Amino acid sequence: MSRHEKGVEPMRHGMAATAVIALAVGAVLSGCTAEQRQGLFGEIAAEGLRIAAEDAFASAGFPIEGQLDCEVQEAGESEVTADCSGTTQQGADVSFNGSFDTADTDFTDGVQGTFTGKVNETVVFSTDCLGCGSQGQG
């Protein structure tokens, strides 16, 4: 049985995604200018959410071909939104949409928010927590 089959690889990716998102929120809260924060935050948050979304698709039985293409934006003073698109290894179109509150900086158990993944416009996962294992799935 491989590490991926045992669940080691997804868990590692989930922790990495959570750490990346925590860094992004730290950047937003630091002394950067609004323009600097936006640029840095977008890059870091997009990477963390991309990894977490790819793991969620794989856990739902739809591994992603290559990587998702994600755009992350601040949608107010404390809300971040993400829109991602890509293709499964079987060639189906996927989309991922989510949002979370940057005021919540405790990412030890994942990122709390609203996250939905679709394959060919059919919802395959919807959760209020990314990187939480089975917690928050619903």
C-alpha cells in the first residue's frame, strides 16, 4: 500500500495548505501597504487554497490533471474569495469556489469558511472547512 493510499500524502498536503493560508493571513495583518498585501496575499492564498482544493477533489474521487488555476481576492476588509478551474485526470471540467474570514487566524484544524467543488457543474463536495480531514465535510 502506497503512502497516498494510506492517507499520508493528502494529510501532508492539507497541513501544507493550512500553513500557506496562515502565512497569507499574516501578510494581510502585517505592516504592508494595501497594494503589497494584495499582491502577496493573492499569491500565497491562491497556492494554499489550490493545494487544499486539489486534495478535496482527489478525496471525492476526482484527481486533478496538473494543477488548478486559482484567483484569490480580498472581498472586503476580512473576507477572501477564491475561484479555481481545471480538469480531472479523466478530462472533466472542474470548478472550485470558496470564501473565508481572515479574522480567523487559528488554522490548526484547517481553514473555516464555505467551499464547494464541482465536476461538470455537479457538486462533488461542499464543506465548511478545508484541511480538516472528515471534520466539516457536508
